[in-house]
Amino acid sequence: MTDITQSTTSSGLYTSSSTLPLPIGVSEYSLAASEYYYVDKTMLIKEFLDERPKVSLFTRPRRFGKTLNMDMLRTFFEKTDEDTSIYFKDKKIWTCGEKYQAYQGKYPVIFTTFKDVKYATLDETISKISEIFSNEYARHNELLDSEHCADVDKVYFRKIIEQKTTSSELTSAFLVLSKMLHEHHGIAPIIIIDEYDTPIQQGYTCSFYDEMILFMRNLFSGGLKDNHHLSYGFMTGILRVAKESIFSGLNNLKINSVLDNRYSEYFGFTADEVREMAHYYHADDKYDEICAWYDGYRFGKKEIFNPWSVINYFNNDCEPRAFWQSTGSNDIIGDILAEANEDVYARLHTLLQGDSILTYVDTSVIYPQIKSNPSSIFSFLLVAGYLKVVHSDLSFNGDYMCELALPNKEIAYVYNKEILQKLEHIVPQATAIAIQEAIYSGNTNLLQQHLGNLLMQSASCYDTVGENFYHGLVLGLCTMLDNRYYVTSKRESGEGRYDIQLMPKSSNMPGILIELKADKDCSDLQALAEQALQQINDRKYDTDMTSKGINEIFKYGVAFRGKEVAISLTKGVHHGNHIIN
């Protein structure tokens, strides 16, 4: 490509007067495809037309191009007065020939997106959905003058426009509009529902989940279930939530999740697309950095880059940042961590250390199930974009056993910030930092004082909790040291399995081993702490550290009894096979 004029930014990225701008936040296909740098995803249309399922659901993480792709489908299929073929004649779908071109501009389309339906109450949520339908009905106001449409439907049409329907009447919105469009145009419409599950997640977070499920079930049933006024339906979301019975009886629903091969390359950027983009913006030498930060996702068998972050990377003069961090929130993660058990904490930290975990994945995981079964958080983190599949095997019931890991540097940062900081629901940040500093410095008096204060303040009852609770609490407190330590839990070393190990990333820093004991009936708590410390020595838990040349090791024996804590510490300096305490 030849530029008319070009200049260089401080980072060395070339810009020019003829270089197309980047589509930051552009979700309108006609605009993105004609005025911005557009990564051609139009072959999604061909793949759909070759298969032609009645209703398709695409589940992908946020900011992976779902809304733009749905608007592309709308622009391609919708019958309008404008010749919208101009937006496709230079795209890949047009090279597929007349067989596919014949579908362009053929159908009336109903298009709704629920991505901004994020309100604190059911009434506000229903009101926003009413507004969305009012705007969509107004887009088809020619139906009010149609001689093919019944007067009773026109009365309903006006009530929708004026937002005067009750919530129960509103659930017929898809059905009535599809019926009127079918009667007026002589061809059944396509219904597109973008980010269908946003109101459901909001309902769960804000405690109107059951009411929201009932409303959405009735709404979707009218439009998608046994609706002979429907040609095709498209839906997008993060979660599949099939078990919610939202789609009960919808036997014609084809689900395309992050684990399925079909359509895998159309949400997000492929490696070839990123290379081409880097070349276009004269940043070929940045490809490896882009890979390290934004690659690593795997949809089906396809390697995928985060499109939002790649675009923002080029727009930021090729300076890497965690751009995905500020694009949304998953408050449910905090709810889960508030009830997480030792196993969940241990696995979260395993992931942070760059290791993978093996877990059962249910792609139809539902919100109440996540909270009642904290281990299902990994299914949620996968479909939400926080984890990638390293390897998967189909299990006996149609779900998967998956090896999961963090995809890239960006998610390692986001994961730490968005997920581990949710521990503030349990531990105030100032207290956490004070405890971490005491652990790191070997100040047992301060550590015992801060842990004791935390136990007094953070929980109402300790007479029934066991060692697992305290293990999770202390393990969580060690997380902010992970920039200086590799934090591991329940790993083999010497002649047993230690509770918590902090392996220093630098050899001039002390290693830290922590063994925990809990006994609500213990009469001598300090003796129990010394017993925990003795276990570290007797079972040679420091073997892993000494084999790696760690010269100084802090060994903590920590004992809990309800809200009381006692700590015993030795600081060992290793010289060959000898230890000086």
C-alpha cells in the first residue's frame, strides 16, 4: 500500500492521510465497513446460509464483535428502500456468487440489543426493554398504514410506540411485530436479539432474577418458539443458560459456544487478520508483542485474538495496556469468591502462576448454580473470556473435561485485578496489605495482631469452621505478593504436602512456608502453632526451595481457634546441608 503522506508517532507507528481510522466503539456495520479499517467477517453469512438453522445462538465474551456481526446480518438480509448491497460488493461474501447474493435485502428484520439494559430494579429494566421495542416498532411505522395488517394489531403497535403496555403485554412484542411484518411484506422476518442475557445477569446481581427469567422466557417463546411468522432467528450472549428453560421446547435452537468449531473464526481476530492489520499500520515488528498480550483464546480449534484490545493497541501507538479491563464488570465473581472453598482458591492461584487446571466445564452453567457450586466458576470464567481451553475432551453427558489456563498477559493483569481484588468483600485492602507486609518481614507480633483483628471483624461465627476456611483466607492474603513470589498451595515437597509456599522470584529474597492448624477445642494454641512449625521441619517441606538455591526461608506455624490465632516462626539461613536458626 502506498500512502500519500505519512508521519511517525513517538512509538514508531506510522500514520498517514490515506490510512483508514480504527473502529473504536463502532458497532454499525455500514459505517465500519465503509469508513474504517474493517476486518471482513462476511463469510459468517455464507456459513449460516449453508447450514440454515432456524434459530442460532452465539455465546462469546464481551467485546468480541457480537453486536457488529449482528448488525452485519441485519444490513445484509434486511429489505429496505436503500440499496445496501454497496456495503458487501467489495467483501468476501460477494465473491461467493449469485446463490448467496440473492439473499441480500430479501427479508424484513427485527433487531434488538439488550447490551445496555443494566438497571437496579425490575421496573426500570422492563421500562428500558419497553423503550427498546418502542424504537424498533417505530422503525417499521409503515405497518400502521398497511392494509394487510389487522386493526387489533395496529392498536397494540401504538401502545408499544407510546410505551403504554403492561409487562405481560410486552412479552408479545416479538410475536406481534413478526406477524405484522410477515403479513405486510409477504415474507416472514428475521429476528435478531443481541446480548440477550444482559438483563438476566443484572437480575441475578440485583435480586430480581426469578422475575426476569419469567419475563424473558415469555418474551422469547412468543418470538422464537413455534412462530410461523419467523424465517430465522439470531441471538448473542455470554452465557448459554439453556437450563433456565428460557428456550423450553425450542427444539430448533442451534447453540454455538466457545467450544464449538462452527463460526469459530468470526468473533475475534485470527492470526492472519492481525498480521495483515499490523502490516497495514506499518507495525509488522509488533506482532510478537500483540501475541503475548492479546492472543491465546481458542474458540473451537481456532486461535483467536481479542479484537477490542488489538484495535486499541494500534490506536494507543502500539503501547500494550489491559484495554479489556474497563469494558464491563462481572459482579457475580465477587459473590462466588465470598463463598469459595480452599480448592477454588488454590486453583485460582495455580492459574495465576501460569499453570493450567483440569476441570469439568458446563457451557450451559446458570447463575444460581454458580453460587451454589463455587467450582463452576471456572465454566463461567471460560465463557466470559477470562480463561482459554488448552485441551478438551467430550464427557459422557455432552459437556467437557477441559484443561484451562490464562490466555495472555492482558488477562493475567485483568484476572488479578478484577478477580482477586474481589477478596475485598472478605478482607479490607488496608488490612490485607498490613498482613502481607508482616508475613514478608517476619514480624510475628504484627502478623498475629492483624490476623486477630481481621478474624474479629470479618466473620460472625467461627465455632464451626475448619482448617479449609483459614487456609483460603491466608492463601488469599498472599495474592498481592505474587509479583515477587510464586504462590502455590497443597504441593508435594520433601516427605509431604505443604499448606502454602511462597517461592521468591529473586534469589536474594526469603522463601516463605506456612503450615496451618485449626482446633476449636485446643487448650494451648501456641503449642499447636509450634506443632505446625515442627511439621514443616519434620517433613522437610523446604526441600523444593533449598534445591533451587533459596538461602533464607521464613517458616510459619499458624494455629487458629475460632477468632484467636497464634504464630510460631523460625528464620532459617542455609549453608550447604546445614541450617543456622
